Amino acid sequence: MSVGFIGAGRLAMAMAKGFIRAGAVPAENIFASAPDNLVGRAELRNIKELGIQVTHSNTALVSQSDVVFLAIKANVVKNVLEEIAPFVTNRHLFVTPMAGVTIKSVEQSLPPETRVIRMMPNTPLVVGEGATVYARGEHATKHDGETVEVLLSNVGWCFEGKEDYMDAVTGLSGSGPAYVFLSIDALATGGVKMGLSRQESLRIAAETIQNAAKRVLETGAHPSMLKDEVCSNNILGQSALSAIHKMEKGGFRALLMDAVEAGEDRTKELRRMGEVKNHVED
């Protein structure tokens, strides 16, 4: 199997590195393309250090690849798909990680019965700890889904879902790391306020969130149950309970729920704007 990345930025770099490290795809079977400009040349220089093959030609990449990841910005996808469409055959599987770009819009720009899978990763993928949901298009087979799942399992955790929920996934998982980073920063700032150093506070806050998340995943227990364990009847528990009372009064949970909803709404809005723009251009 050969894998190509149209776009050679951080996402492509992270996935290529993960595939090579796990032995899923040999470096010589991975290709990346980027525009022949200052940014594109720099990206290709960086990703070439992995031992993969690079080019400025998207069509050449497609001709050499079985699985093609569209690791590009949504605002250029229409032009890229029009460029490569004449070179697409029935051996190709396209994977799109772009928020707000539907499977149907990709399928309509490529030859009939082209196999397309949409994925929504998040930024921890760049350190091999991503959470990715994917959905199969009309012509993508179960085997295609398994292929993508095997590949993406090398850069984190993934599972198959429905495209109807992909905007919600974007609001929860795609944007979720930003909510967590904000929480880490806020917790660390609270530690600084109480006299800890910034470096100490950041490490403690990050480790606390990482370890709490690990406990949820490893035990399978509901977060509320684990929260109650911390708030048991001792000095630590009383401290935690007082703090949670303050958070609840401030609407902490409601704010996070609103954040997920706002992320989904904005994704839908951007998708509609893109659809209107493409309709006008056509």
C-alpha cells in the first residue's frame, strides 16, 4: 500500500511519522505534495527528513498513491480536486480531515463511485495521542474503513461514526483540546496566585488533567462517581467539594456544554458559507 498526502503541514507530518514508526507503511511508500512557494518548499524540506518522497505536483502524487489524504485547507479543496480528478481511478481511496467539508462535496468533484472517507482528528494527533472519528462515503467499503482505522490507530485512538454527527464531533473533539488547554492555563494561573511558580503550576495542572482522564478511560467509571471519590469525607474531599460548589455557581458545566454547541454551530455555519460560495462560483 502507498499513501500520499496532498499538503505537507503538521497533520501530514504527524501521520507520516506515526505510520513509519509503527511499520504500517514504509517511508519509501509515502508521498507528500505542497505548492511551489516559500511555505510549501519549507514543509516539503521538513517532511522529506522522514525519508518519504516529495513533489510539487498533486497529480504525480495521486498517480503514485493508493490512499490519498487531503491534508489541505478547505478554501483550496475545490481547486485541488478539479486538478487531480482526471488522474483518479478505482484503486484510489480519498480521506478528508477538513472540518465542514462533506463527503458528498468531495465525491461530486471526483469521478463517479470514487471511495471517500471523512475523518475528524484533533491536535494531540501530532504527538500520537489523537482522538479521531471517521465516516465512510457511499462507495467506501468496510475494508476501506478498516484500512483507515489501522492507519490512524498509529497516531492515537479512532472509531467509525456517522457523518451526520461530524459537526458535533468537531465541537467536542476537534475543538476540545482548546477547551482543555484553557483549563490547564486557568488551573496553573490559580496555582501561581496561591504562590506556586508558573513552571510548577503548569506541570501540576497538565499532569492532573492527563491522569484524571486516564482514570476515566481505564476504570470505565462515570466521571461523577470518580468526582465523588475525590470529594469523600476528609480534608481533601472537603476542599474539593468547596471548590466544586464555587465552579457550579459559576456555571462551569453549562459553559463547557455551551462551548461544544457553539463549536458545532460555527462548523455548520462555515460549511453553509462554503457551499454558497462554491454554488456562486459554479
